[in-house]
Amino acid sequence: MKTAIVYATSHGTAEKVANIIASKLGNATLINLKKSGHIDLTQYQQVIIGGSIHAGGIQRKVREFCQRNMVQLLQMRVGLFICAMNEPEFDNELKMSFPELLRNHAISKKVVGGEFIIEKMNFIEKFLVKKISGVSQTISKIDEKPCAIILV
């Protein structure tokens, strides 16, 4: 079954997760929404959509992709993932990241952990991460288990 993994990334974490998922699935096409124009979903039987959470929300490109392709996505096998670090908010962040119709239709919805990559952040991002999370150095908490079971 041909799979598209559609994602947006700010510091590279969602791309890293998309690559992990692709390696587990085998036959998958990676599509970075920040680098791609129109995406023809007709060549795929299933699609996995994901991104990372920043200030409580997923990237605008992911939200726009879901809205623009909703009719077609509701006719396909769909998996959803987010990269997030604020564990108490995982459920709410997943809920707020994707439209309700798509969430209800999705075969799987996973929070796969995340990363704070301090050296890729601007001054304001570093300040906020340190103030809110108490983190001042790069940390990675990607959980590969959920990556392996998306669309299984």
C-alpha cells in the first residue's frame, strides 16, 4: 500500500520522526509541507500527517493542508502524529492540532515525544523554553514505539 508521510517541521524533529515512520513502513514518500506546493494525494492509499507543537499549536501549514484536502483525506486511511514535550497537555495538543472530523476518521493518533534543540532556536524561543520548561540544553525524548504502530 503506497503511503505519503506529510509533515511540517520547524527545527527538524517532525522530519526526524517522519523518517523513523518511513523506515518502519518501508514504502513511503516523505513530503515536507514547507518545501512542497500542490500535493496529489490520488497516488496514495494512505497518508500520515504530522508536525510539532510550538506554543500549544501545530504548524499552520499542517492545519491548512488538512482543511484543503479534507474531502479526499476522509476517503483514505489516515494516521496522525504530533511531536510534543509538555506531557500534561499531550491529549489537548493532539485534539487542537487536527480538525475533529479528521481526528475521528483517523486510524491512529499518536504523540511521539519531541525535542528541544536549543542551538536551532532563536533568542525568544530559548527564553520561553527555559522559562516554561526549565530546559537550557538540547534534550530529545522521541519515543519510537508509537512511530512503529502508526497505520498498522
